[in-house]
Amino acid sequence: MELVHIEDLAQEVASATADVSGALSTEDIASLGFGARGPAAQGGDPRHWELHVTICMAKFILGTSIDLNALVTAIPNTTYIPEVSRFATIRSIRQPRYVAVISNTGIVLLFTSCDADPARLAAKRAARLVKRLYSASACFRQYEVRNLIASSNLGCRIDIEGFGKSINDSATQAQSPWHLRELSARRALVDVTLESSEGVSISGGSRNSATQLTQRGTRPRQAQVKVHASGQVSVFQCTSLREANAVVELLSATLRAHRKWW
């Protein structure tokens, strides 16, 4: 496994974990495999562009108030330092690994490098641990993924200026789902509008079509895509790896058009 550039992802992770500052350490994130990515796509072939989960933040509630000092006494591998953070932190090295950050109101933010069923399994194990060792009244309710970050190495460089111009030009079209937020010599940041649903559907695929990524059920939200000149692509603010892949698929034609081989 290679490592992505930590600085390129640190800002987004810091934003995602701002509420638990002091409870989630750099070592915690590293233990989950933060920054790891799979092998580069061979020859920059879009058919082999595969995103890998960098970090997944989910939320659930235990349904009971928590005495954090008592929790630390009851559960091994748990820390609580009131001078540093108002949260207790449980760490598990059993696969799927997780770090659970717990408030005294029973709200849990769970961090893992898994997606879908493994991530939910990790959350259930954390809740079961609290129920078994701390309080029989603890439960597992209202689980949801709040922010999944995924990344990939495209196996080729990207003409960032050309890519950004194409995105900006196509964004003026009616019903375009993307917007160029930021462009520099090193990277482009693109907002992609998501309208929520139980399933992701994609209509179209070229940069000149009225491509839409739609979900039904809740209010629209946005995913962010960072495209680096080196060929690294990172997707933020998704709720599943499937959704992240669908977001990249929307941009695949434009990425293909601006590959560089030197």
C-alpha cells in the first residue's frame, strides 16, 4: 500500500473531526490506515480507477447518558482526559478496526476505514461493548454515515488547468451537477450536487451532457472532489463508497480528456 500526501487530506479530516478535537489523535487515525490507498490504475485506464476508503465517520446513539469516568474504568483501551477533551475514546484493534468517540449524552462518532456492512458491524460492536461492560441500558440506534472520504491514484498526471476550464465551462450548462470551487497549479476542487436517495442513479456521462447524480428522499447535499496534478483524486462528504465511485464516474470523461503522460 502506498501513502497519499497527508497534508492533502488533513484539512478535510480536521474539519470532519473538529467536534471531537482532543479525543481523536493522529495515532488513532493512522491506526485505521488513514492515508492508505491501493495500487495506481494501470496506464491511467479509467476502467481500472478504483476508489479506496480513507476514513469513514459514522454516528449513532446509545440511548442513555454516560458517566465518562465510570466508562473508562469499565472498558479496557478507553481514555478520557477532561482537561483535553469532553469525550471518552474507545479503541479496538480487532478487524474491522475502529475508534469510537463518546459523549456524556450517549452520542457516538465512530471512525473506521471500512464501508457499508463492515463499518456498521464495527459500530454495533462498540455499542455491544458499552452494553456488556458498562450499562445494560445502552442500545444501538440511529446509525448513519456522516462523511466518507475515499481516494484513488489514477496512474497518470492530469492537466489541471485544462480540467478546471472544462469543468467551469460545462458548469454553465443547465442542470449541470458540478461547480468549480477552486483551481490552482496543483489541484482543482469541484463541488458535485447530490440529491439523496436509497440508490444512486447516473444519467449520461460526458462533460457536455446534462449529467445528473440523483438520490431521492432527503434534501440535496454536496460532495467535494479534489483532483491533483499528480493524478490523485479524493472524494469527500459521501455516505458510501458506491456513492463516491458514482461521483467520480460523473467526472470520468473530463478526467480522461485531460490525462498527461509526462
